[in-house]
Amino acid sequence: MIEWDKVALDIAREIEKKVVPLFEKKESKKIVGRNPSGDETKLMDKKAEEIAIRRLSELDVNIVSEEIGNINKNSKYTAVIDPVDGSFNFANGIPFFCFSIAFFEDKKPIYGMIYEFLRKNVYEAYVKNGAYLNGKKIKVNKRRKSYTISFYTLGKGLNLVKKIRRIRTLGSVALELAYLAKGSIDGIVDIRRHIRPTDIAAGFIIAEEAGAIICDEKGKKIWYQLNATDRINFIAVNSEDLLRLVLSNIK
Ligand code: MN
Ligand code: MN
């Protein structure tokens, strides 16, 4: 039996040691290629991904990763990774980015981890077992009277801005999902059709285990897609009330 949490943390720590020192350094921004969805790959993305792939290859699991795409090993297990989510923040000195990894068995989620490098915070969840931050159970915050959400739009649904007390759009949806899970924010709405399964696989597992409701822009459940190129809209919120407010204002 593979201990997914140990595997995840080992990879996170190696990336932390070898790649995070590039934080805020010009060199980290160097463009070294393009990923399967056509975005530029930065040097720090590449270095982080190489570490993750080397480690995961030892386990012979299938890999879906943001920069390289799919590596099929005909295993029943698949790791869906984003070696650094929030690369722009990383390269430009904004301290909000993370490592994201989720494991699936026969396409069903088993475990997800978000590692917040600069604060050394481990957010994790085994499916049906609750969500944890550094070993302590976390839950979404359902008691708030005025909402704080992260809202990504290209112009659609701007009505929502008038109905929400605080908009905080932080630049790493993976880490924002972890912040939703621990109750720091109330929701994330991304309707740019921009987010890939690699960005949110681990965050979905953690947020759901912490009590979040996750769906698409029509309120329909989202199923995990194990690829690096789909572009999706999603809503993740702490309550039915907030979900109703969001859905009625982004039509
Ligand atoms: Mn990403
Ligand atoms: Mn990335």
C-alpha cells in the first residue's frame, strides 16, 4: 500500500528546497517552453515539475501534470499535479503560491494535498476522512454574515460584485481552495473557462472534505477529469445561501 501523504510531502519538500529559493529572482521567469494548453512554461515551473515526475516515476503511477501533460503507465493509480500553482505570483514576488497533488484510483479521488511553501502549511484530505491543516481538522466557515470571495471573470456576472462585501482574487485557485477549506474566505468563482483539472484536483478534494459545495456555473456537479488541457468554470462555496446568491447573479 502506497502512503500517498508521505509521497506528496516528500515531493513538496524537495521542491521547497530546490525551487523556492528562486522566489522573486529574475531567473525564475525565464521562459523555457509551452505546456499542452499553450501557456508559457517558466524555469521554476519546469524545475518543480522535473522533481515531481522523477519522484512519481519511481512509483510507476500515471501522471497528469500541468506543464508536460499525460504520462500513461497503465497503472490503476493516477497523480494529478500542478508543481507550482501561482507561477506569476512566484516569479513576481507575491507570496501566494503552492504545490498541488491529487491521487486517483480507477479515476476516483483518494487523496489531495496543497502545500503552501512559504508558510510550510500542509492542507490535506483522504476522501471521506475530513480535511486537515498541519494535522488539525479544518472546516469551511458557515457563520459569516458578509461574504468574502475570490472572483475571476472576463466581464460576465459583474452584478455579483455589488452583492459581495469583499472580493479577494489572489492568483492561485489551488491555494484559494485551501483557504476556503480553512474558513479564511467564503467562496471562489471562476467563470473564465480558464482553469484546468491540474489546478484544482487537490483543492477540490480538500475543500469538499471541509464541507464546501462545488459545481459548475449552472449549479451542476463537476466530475474530475484526469487531463491537463480541459478548461472549466467552477464555483466553490461554503454554503447553499452563498451558492444561490452566486448562481442568480452570474447568469
Ligand atoms: Mn496552475
Ligand atoms: Mn503551475
